[in-house]
Amino acid sequence: MSLEERVNDLESQLAFQDDTIQSLNDILVTQQRVVERLQLQMAALLRRQEEMAGQFESSEEEAPPPHY
């Protein structure tokens, strides 16, 4: 294999590697956005759960109605 062929092969491999790296980077960015959105949703759900738990706790502490 001549030097020119080897250089051409290396350039071709480099082009494919650059394309693969760019594709992987795009996927990683998309996944990061999904993770961030899921984290925000989880935080909102936790806040809602705490609010609802607070409502149920306060109703359990109330005294029974006078007719009991």
C-alpha cells in the first residue's frame, strides 16, 4: 500500500470518526435536555406531594366533631 493510499484511508477514517462524534454529541445534548426536563417534573411532583401530605396531616390533627 502506497503512502498516498494510506493517507487517503486515514483521512476517510477521520471523516467517519468526526461524523460519528458529531452524531453522538447531538444525541447527548438531546438526552441532557430530556434529563433536565425530567428533573424539573420530579421536583414539581415532590412539591405537590409535600403539599398534599401537609393537607392530610392537618386534617388528621383536627378534633372530632362535637356530636361524637
